[in-house]
Amino acid sequence: MRDSLVDQVAGKLLAAITDGDIPPDGALPSESELAAQWSVSRLTIREAIKSLRVRNIVRVERGRGTFVNPLSEWTALEPALLAARVANDHETARQLIELRKIVETGAAEVAAARRTYRDLADLADSISDMETAMEAEDLTAIVAADLRFHEAIFAATHNPFLAVLLEPIGAAVLEGRTKTSAVPEIRRHALQCHRQIFAAIEAGLPVQAREAMAAHGSDRRGQ
């Protein structure tokens, strides 16, 4: 279904914010300026801004204008992660890694308790794919297989809400994962960690699966 005009304008505003064109505490152009820029009515601009306010991405200061809130105040996960991808600062990177570690260690623990034969087959296939890609030194395929392994763990929890979390988190850390996977020693160690995590999940050992994932996460500081 096609997005409404309001949704399209809200998306453009969000893109300007997440791309860093309008920084935190920076002011949005006036309603009339935005309306002229995108050839829409001021009412459309007003409704688009309202949709961002609902997610606490922007605030309206009466008599002064509309301003971008700090990322820490946003209440919607996906745009916050999108903004984090382009923030390019150490603290934001650290927070993303911390978020991923919290989510992934818990997912591994739950997966070990709930995995099915189909889940185990998917995990094993992703490890096999990563081995093949490493032999071919195909970086794109290595990263894809790495991501499939983590997707398979989330799927093995059989919790649809965890699966919803994975896509934006994965997108937020993709660039870092690609950079670290380019280092042969790091990707060899990652493959070994995947094998250890898989062994714990296959054996149905939740605590060991969590610990193996935590060790893997600690080793990926650069991602």
C-alpha cells in the first residue's frame, strides 16, 4: 500500500534528521519553508511533524519553532537505530554494542531451550555457508552467513517480538560487522564462536549458550 502524503513528508523529515542534516537541538525549517520545498500544504507539514512528535523525535517550542530532540529521548527504536548508524561517535557505537549483547545473549539462552530440529538445521547451514565463504575469501558471503546465523538464533526463540528487533539492530551494526569481517583472524575466531554457540544450543544448554554468545559479543567490540 502506498504511503500517504503525510507519511512521505514525515519520512523526508526523518531522513534529514537521521542523516545529520538537522542535528540534535537544531531547528527544523519553518512550516512555510518546508511546504514550499516539497510542494505540499502547511497542513501536511503540520501533520508530518505531529507524527514525529508522537515518537519524541522532535519537540515544538511555542514562539520559537520545532527542534530535534537528543537521540536518547526518542521513543521509537527503528529511527533511533537509523540515526545511530550515521552518528559515527564512540559512545553511540558502544551503546549499540551493549544493546546487541543484551539482546543476543538472551536470545541464545532462550533458543537453547526451545530449538527444533529445523532450527538446528538452519544454524548448521549458516555455519557451513560461512566456512565455504571463508575458503573462497568472499567477504560479502561471509557477512551474509554471519547474519544468517544470528537470524537463525532469533528464529529459534520462537518469539516473534525478538525477530522484529533483529532487523533494525542488524542494520545498525552492519557496517561495523563488514569492517571486522575483513580481518582474517577476527572472522576465524567468529566462526569458532559460532560453533561453540551452536554446540550449546544443540545440546539444549541455555546457560552455556548464553555464556558462549557473551564471549562472542565481547570479542566483537569493533562491530
